[in-house]
Amino acid sequence: MAKTISEINEKIKSGKAVVLTAEEMIELVDKEGIKKAAKSVDVVTTGTFGPMCSSGMYINIGHSKPRIKLGAGECYLNDVPAYAGYAAVDIFLGAAALPNDDSRNKLFPGKFDYGGGHLIEEFVAGKDIKLVAKAYGTDCYPRKELKNYINIKDVNEAVLFNVRNCYQNYNCAVNLSSKTIYTYMGILKPNTGNATYCSAGQLSPLLKDPYYRTIGLGTRIFLGGGIGYIAWQGTQHSPAVARNENGTPKSPAGTLAVIGDLKQMMPQWLRGTSMLGYGVTLTVGIGIPIPILDEEIAGYTAVKDEGIFTQIVDYSHNYPHVIPGNLGTVSYAQLKSGEIELNGKKIPTASLSSYPKAVEIATTLKNWIEAGKFYLTEPVEKLPGADSGMSAKLLKERPIRQVRYGH
Amino acid sequence: MVSKKIVLRFPPQVVDKPVIYKLAKDFDLEFNILKAIIIPDEEGLLVIELTGTQENFERGFKYLESFNITIQPLNKDVVRDETKCSHCGACVTICPVGAFSVDQKTRKIIFNDEKCIACDLCITSCPLRAMSIHF
């Protein structure tokens, strides 16, 4: 018999909801089968903790006396350039931003010790941040310079707003060239000396609800140690890729845009991350509860690493030059065994996403629900699904050949 | 036979003495230099693996100490900050001597500092900068 989300919430309220992590659900379904598990389990929690690009925060610092309009001026937080083009005192800072005087990749490979991601972690940790801004001054906003410490507890709003997180599956990266390369998939040794991957696999949120039946716009989630919401599909959302029989996509597919009050988040779940030779990003902790409404959903949540596959992609030439196709397919069980095989060669594997932390997130979310501190939400709107035809497009190349004045 | 990885610090006045040659010739200690930094007029630092009999080790160490060369076991020099490590595993295939391994049950990353040769590849390749080297 099918359940509804409001019935499950009633159970949470009365402390009777049966909540399992995706790992525990796999064990239960192994023992009792899907039919029985679908009846007895109300919620399955998922988790993921990996470097997630396209993360950022916006803050409103409050008006100074006299007033200043940062918009169209310049603004730096701990020397990291922030975007102030909204209005007077709203600032956006992206995880990948770097101080202007960072040497980048001039001394290759660049170390990228400090950037937007690290600043977000420090800000959430309650450290004072140095704000330096310049403006042009107006009659109503006469001030032209601001040098001031800001702290998360003093600003009006501090909101984490990540426009693309929580990838539903990701590539396994290798390097076919004869020299070491430094990528967002980590350091890749020459001649397929290693292979890296970045997904929690059987614990990863969107792999456990592959057709987005319960995860949608407005879904309440664990975000950065606090509570957040799904704001929209993430950028580059590509649900229409090829899928396995169990619904899981064979290559990177869906993504999520997530939002939440930064003031209640924790620095251990939002970590500044330095990828050698590549740049800075933010490692984000996300956990999503999946209501077990029927047997189909129960089945999806019980899919194991053995049943989730990804493509092996060469990052020395094929990825940078956008050459379609892949070198082969591997399951997460193979990736996690520590070794995969490609063209008869054994290649050691390394993960960039932390599985133990993903377990911790799924367990924390489970504890919140069991304690009646976290209720499930009905999606306000569905995410574009596998039959939406939506896929990430490449740039439409229209090179500007002639400089025309005025444009 | 005993094998030890150690860190030697040379005071400036010893930098020009062929002490490692003496270790091999006079005390029959087989050596494998893992890292060497020599700054003239300041000091020298040598990370070295020595193999020999316990007796020769003792004699060799006495010889080194007679030049005020300090001796320290290597495994105290590369450390993991447990509050920073997320156990992702990015280090596992980077370490040339396999000092990092994955516990197949918990999927936590085990750091075996006995294997470490202080090459410092893990320091900058750790995305969360959990590894540090203290010479």
C-alpha cells in the first residue's frame, strides 16, 4: 500500500517513523526483499561530501554611516574579489574566486592556498573577515571607501546559494598522455597511472531517486550542517542521458541548485578546498531524505554500488577538447575495490568524495528525523525529468571577428 | 639487520664533511638518500634510510652525534591533522610508497607513517590540506 508524505510526517511527529540510511536500506532489502522493506521503512536518508563547484554565498552587510553604494564599485573580502553589482550593500562571493595577487598557475602547478571556498569556511566558523571596498559616491550614498571587519553574526543575511551541486553521477578520470596533469579531478598520473572518481555512489542523493520522483523544487535538505532547500535544478542539469535498467544514469546527469541560511551551518561541512594546478572550490555536505512512498522508490533506494556505473574519461585530451565518447564503463563497486581494468591494464583508483563523511551526513539526517527535528516536504514543482529532453549544451560559438565601437 | 628512516640536521660547520661516506665505509651502514637540503653557512637537512646491524647503528649514531648532528626518526615529521582530513582518498594514488590505504570496511584512509619517505607529494595534493611536514 502506497504511503503519502503527510502520513510519514505524522509518523515522524509521533516518533514512530522508521528511518534508515541508504546503506542500512541496502542491507534490509538484501535480507527481507523490496516488498517487505517498502512497507516497514518510511524514510531513507542519503549523503554526499565532495568538492562542489558553482557554490557561493550572498550577504547583506548593513548600511554604513554615511551610506555607501558598493554596486558598480570594487569589493574585496580578505582580498578575494566579491561581486557587488546588485545594489548598495548586497555582496556575492563565489567559491572559485582568488585574490588578485595569487600567482595562479604562473608557477605551475599553482597551489591555490586561499580563495572563495576558504573564505566561506572561515566566515561560517565565525572569524572576522576584512572587507575593503571602493565606490564612486552619489548624493544619497556619499561614502567612497569602506575598510571594515565583518562577522557572520553581525550581517543582516548570510545565505549559501550554490547554483550547481550534488551531481547525479560523475566521470571517472584518467590521463592517457605521457605527463602528469593537474585537474579538478585531482592529480592524474601519466599513461593511466591512476584513476579518480567523485561520487558517494550508493549513498549519493540523486542516484537513490534517479527519476526525481520525490526530490524536487522546495525539498528540505541537510545543507552544510544546517537546513537548506532545493531552489531549482542546478545549472547543466542533463536528465536525458542514457540510463541503466535500475534508473541510474550512466554518466553525469541531474544537478541541484541549493539554498540555505549560512548562519546555522557548520564549517566542518563547508570546507575550503585547494586543487593543485586547478584552483579553489568548496567541499559541501548535502543530505537528502527520500520518502518511501511505494515499492518502486524502495527499490531505487536499495540500488548498490555494483549496480551504479560511470564512464571513464581521458582528461589529458578528450575532456579539454570536448571529444565525445568514453574509454569504458566501471561500477562504483569496482572503483571502490581500489583497482579498475582498462585495456588489460590494472589502474589504482582514488576517490575525491568522502564516503565516511557521506555516511555521517546520512546518519545525522536520520537522527534529526527520528528526533522529530526535521520533517519531509512535498516538492513544490518537479525537476525536469529524463523525458524532458533537457541536456547541457555546449557554447554556441559565434566568434567576434571585428571590433565595433559602441558594442 | 635493521632498517631505519631518519632525519639528520647538520650544523653549518659540518656541512662540508663527508659524514655519509664515513657511515658507509667505517660503519658498514647502507644508505638511501630520500631528501637533502643544504644551505651554505646555515644548516643541512638530510632524510635518509639506513640499513645495518644494531651494533653498527649505535656506533654510527655516536659518530654523528660527535659532530652535533641531531638525529630524529622520520615518522614524526609528516603528520595528518585529523580534524582536517575528510577521508576522501585523494592521497591514495599520489603517495609513491603506498603509505595511504583504504580500510575496505569503514572506507577511512589509513596513514602508515612507517612507510612515509617525506617526499611531501601529499602535502599540496591534499584538497583539504590535512597533511603537513615539520622538519
